[in-house]
Amino acid sequence: MTERMSDIHAQMLDMGRRARMAAQALRDAPAQARTDALIAAAQALTAASADILAANLRDVDRARAAGLSEALIDRLSLTPARIEAVAAAVAEVATLPDPLGRELARWERPNGLDIARVSTPIGVLAIIYESRPNVTADAAALCLRSGNVAILRCGSDCLESSLAIHAAMTRGLISAGLPADAIQIVATPDRAAVGALLTGLEGTVDLLIPRGGKSLVARVQAEARVPVLGHLEGLCHTYLHAAADADMAVALSLNAKMRRVSVCGATETLLVDAEAAKRLLPPVAQALSAAGCALRGDAAAMALVPEMTEAEEADWTTEYLAPILAVRIVSGLDEAVDHIRRHGSGHTECIVTEDAAAAARFLNAVDSAIVMWNASTQFADGGEFGFGGEIGISTSRLHARGPVGAEQLTSYKYVVRGTGQTRP
């Protein structure tokens, strides 16, 4: 190990040890202290808006100089309105019911033992993410609400913005009498810090949460020595069923793709039922093209909309995060479900239809984290689910799935009450 890597590893181990100590203090703190800290943090974010914007401008300037795409720059950029939205999300998390200490189940055994399953914090969470500085506030707030300590490692492209946001969040902790180490951020852009986190920092990290591109998530899942809560790419689909209302099909397709192309809930593939393709696809395509969306279709779709370019096989598995949409004509609901199963990432899928029976079949057959009926895939968001924000959309099948809010960041333990029972 080089001297540089040794120094970083030592710094990371110190963060882990301090995080473990803070975890016990946070576990002992009353719910009101965590609520007070969140309210103070939201106020501090608003008060620090000018500093955060200045830091973000430096990040954006570097990103443009490095040639980042406009979609990634959009994810990176903050505005006064976006900072207010970040602060409002933190304040909303403060209003959520305390997820800790809840009795999830309780029963009594024939021998008189009283057994309860009670929600608890997971402990120390290491969250590794890219490009989006708002995740710094969202992750910190949700960890605090759920009684977990956060070690945050953002991408180098949003480091200055995240450091400014972290400073405001820390002021909230201190004002409520909670340890500043309950929310820590890795201040170096050196990738050796990620390698150190993947080791678990000598047992001080309980869970790793990667939020970013496919390569980041794949690396974390392959190399981590502690449990990982996976957040894969958003290969989201909207399926226009034969019984779809034409006006709704246009409105939902346009919103699902173009409201904000850089979010993981943006639709990347549009599936259109062959039975209604002549009725539905031309007006949908016209609306999307008018909004600046490039369409890539299969042969059947191109026959109806000749302006499309021909789709390649890679288009069915590409998360564009850009104004590009793949379009395929399918023979019916079963083929739509099969396409999603073969090409999707298990994130979010929607069926547009007035046929309740068809919708029920789709919602049951599609095994993704979020399935929707007559709603834009861009509602795939913890804030829209009433969670006050999210750390990400989990495509895992274990522990938590879909938007990961405060409640999903808890574990549980069993509390057993007896009256002197001994086991025969």
C-alpha cells in the first residue's frame, strides 16, 4: 500500500470509529432530539443558500470544462428553487412518524413468553453516490430520522456543493445536542476512499448503499465485504395497452419521458400495443418530437412514424438520461411483460389502459420494484410516495425495495418478556 493510500485508509478508519461511537449516542437520543436536529438543519440549509450556490457554481464550471453532458450537468446543478426544495424535503422528513421502537408484531407463546418484534436502527450506513448534491441532504436527513449514522461519499463532481450542504446539516445536529459525527462526509475525491469503505472499516460499517451509474453499483456489489442495498439503473417502461385513452397516452408518455430526462424514473422505452398502434402512436410521437425527443423505433413503429430512426438491440437496454426514447410495437400484454422481463432493470413500469382486468394482469405479472397504472413513471420518487425524500430506488428483492425512506432504513430485534420460564 502506498503512503497516500495508507493515509487515506487511516483517515477512513478514524471516520468509522467515530461513526460507531456516534451510533450509540444516536440510538440513546430521544426522537424529539432527532426531530429538532432536522428542523434546525432545514433552516440552516435555507440560511446557507448563497454559500451552497457559490460552491455549486464551482462544481458546475469544472463539470462543463471536463465535458460532462448537459443531462449530467442538470443533475448536478442547484438553483435557489432547488435549494428551497432540498430544505423543504428535510423539513418534511422531520414531520414523519418516528420509525424506531414500533412494535411490528407481538404474540404470546403457550408457555407464557411474550414476544415482540420491534424496529431498530441498522447502525452505520455508508452511502456512495454520484453527481447529485441534493442526495447529501436527503441521505443525511433520512439516516437521522431513522437513528442511523451516515458516512457520505459523493462524486468528485459535486464535492464542493456537498461539503457546503453537509456543513449546514451539521449545524442542525449540534444545535439539537447530537454528535456532529452522526453525519460525516468524505472530504477527499480520491477513489481510495471508496476502496476503504468497501472493506467495512474494520466492522464499523453495517450497510453500504451505492447510488449512481451501473459501473459504480457493479463495483460496490462485487467488492464490498459488508451487505449492500442495490440501486440499479432505471430502465423504465411505459406500455400503451390497446384500451388506452388516447389523450392520456399522450400526456403520460410526454411527462414520463420529458418532464426531467435525467432522473432514474424517466421512461426509456415506450411499448405500444399493435391493436391500437395506429390510433395511439402517431399523436404520442408528434408530442414527443415537438418537445425535442428523438425517437428510435422498431420496423413496425417506423412504418407508422417514418421520421423515427431505426432502433438497435442496444436501445432496449440503454438508460439514456437524455431526450431519447426507444419505441417498440408489441402484439399484446404478454409480449409487453416479456419485453420488460428480458430488458428491464426491475425499477418502474407503467401500463396505460382503461381496462381494469388488463391492468390487474400487468401489475401482478411485472416483477419490478414499482408498477403503475395510468400514472407517469416520474412518480417513482420517495418524496412523491410521502417518504419526505429517498436515498434511492432499491431494485433489490431483500430488505427494502422501491423508494428507500426512513422506515426502510430500519431493522428489528425481538424483545422477549418472561415470568421466570426455563426451557425443559
